[in-house]
Amino acid sequence: MLKRFISFLIFTVFVWLIWSYSGRNTPLPETQTFLSVTEEVNSPDSLDRNVIGIQPYMLVSDYFDPALYQEKLRLYLAEANSQGFIRKNTLVVFPQYIGTWLVVVGEKHVIADEKTINNAFKTLIFSNIFDYFLGYIKTGNEENIAASAILRMKAKQMASVYFSTFSELAKEFQTYIVAGSIVLPGPYVSEGELFIESRKDLYNASYIFGPDGKIIGNSILEIYPNSDDLTFLKEPENKNITGFQLPFASSSILLGEDSWYAELYTQKVPSTSELLLVPSFQLGNNSMDSSWVSSSRKPFVAPEKEQELKDLTLKEVWKNYFLSELDSGVTLQFNVFLKGKFWEYEGEGQPMIVYKDSVLSPTTAEKAGIWSVNY
């Protein structure tokens, strides 16, 4: 009886291994940029510095293969370069979570065909059941243990692909890149390279890459994750915002809804910053038109003001708070969103730009867009 059970177990594991590793190298769709807008928003005149905001339109299939992921992002940079946007004093900004969807890198391609994100992640877990268990035992007290375990399970591979992609792109185009963001456990920088500590807390982190392919400074962490993200992300204790002195400008970075918090502008953004860059992501079909109070966003105003905001949509909140809170000496404030199709959800949003206290009006892109702003 015992021999039969062992034989059955071995057979079951064998079948699982065949199923698990099948479908990871099947052909992927041809890379498409979905680019509809390439625009120089304001005249350069005598201005010799610029920020390029790239709004990619990403599909789940763009993340399976590291080479295709890099090529997709490279195509946007190549288009910006062909338009003469990438110059000596250029900083390129990619949106929030551009690296987080690398959670599917190397996975079965059938995951992209699932109808919902929950079904996709069930397939991901079942096809990596042993690795998932190792990720599970590394989780802490996160409420969303499954998300935490998956991200920890994939963290090393995600960090490697993310770093190599943006490092090589920065070197190829000899430019500075704000590489959106990626969720990783215990991320830190040593000698310009990215490392993780798999048993530490998960953070949403951004990085600036220089033309030498190295990361400048340390991890830039999201300070106020929304309530959904807080089920697996950690809010950092240190809420100071670091200024980055580039050869041509001093810049600061806020991730997503961190740009809604007035105290970050008035107390935390270094007074020397000329640039305030905001990589953002808004997930959910027609979510920009939904009520702010029904969203997962944390309250960012005094309780007595919440009543007057109850009828505002998320789009109105972005405009009212992102565009109105800035009264420091920052010359240019630039917000760029990640667009794309992620199972049943769409990424939404359009770039928002404030230049010398004037709100600029970039052309709306249906899907992907590239905007260069001179300052």
C-alpha cells in the first residue's frame, strides 16, 4: 500500500512538473507601443533643459520575457530620441509600478489569457507551489498574505530584470531615467546596484539611473500607500524626501498619491528642488470618474474638509490637489501615469504639468504618449 502511495505521489509530482514548466516559452505577441502622441509641450526658446514624460501602454504579455520587456520600453525612448527630445540635459520619467508587473516574468503565458487577476494569480501560485511556500514563510504580519508571498517569491527575478533593463537603457541613450517604481522586499542600493532582503517588509520604491547605468542615491519609497496597497505594503517610518542633485538640476520624487499630501510639499520637499516628478498609477475601469470617497485612497485632508470633497471624482482630486498644493520654488512639476490592460482592469490617467505656476495642457493620448517639457 505504501509503495503504491509513493508511486502515485511521484507520478503526481512528475505530471505537475510537466504542466508547471510547459507554456513558458511559447511565442509571444509582437511588441506594440500603441503610441499616438509625441509632443514638445512648450517651445524651447532659450531653454536648454527638459523632462520627458513617457506614458507606456503595457499588456501582461509584455512582462513575460525580459528581452521583450526591455525592447518595449526601448521603443519609447528610441522614438523620443528620434524626435530630438533626448539631449545633454534631459531627464526621462516612467510611471509608477512599471516594474511591479514583472511579477509574471518567466511564468506560463496562459496567465495573460485569464479573465481576472485573481484567476491569473491562482495559476501563478499553483504552477510555483513550492516556491510560493518559501515566499509564504517569509511573510510578516501583512493582511494580504497571498500578495506578499507572491511578491517575495518573485522578488529576486523582478529586481534583476528591472535593474538590468533601466541600467542598459540609461547607458544606451546616455540619459538620466526616473524608473517609475517597483514593489520589492527590503530594497537597498549598494555601489549603484539594486539589492533586496527577502524577509524584510515590502515597499513601493523608485530609482534614478544615470548615463553610466548606476542608480543615483538610495531607494525612493512611497510614503503614503493607499488602503488597498497597505494590505501588503509597508509605510516607511522615515518620511523625509531626498533631493537629487543632477548635473543640470536638483529634483525630488513623490510616488502617486503622495503628491496629494500638503505637508510633503510644505515641509518635506527640499527648498532647492527645481523639479518635482510624480510617477503615478490609477488602476480600474473608469476609476478616474468614480467618487473619491468610495476609493481606497487614504484621507489626506482634515476631517472637517472631507464633507466638501465627498462629491469629487478621483480625476478632480488629482487636479485639485496635485495642481494646487505647489507653492514652493519648484520650477517644473510633472506627473505621468501608467496605461495598459491588466486582465479585467485598465490603467487610467493623463499627464499633469505645472511650469512656473502655470498649468500646461498636453495633448491627451488614447493609450501611449511621450511629452517633452522644456524649462
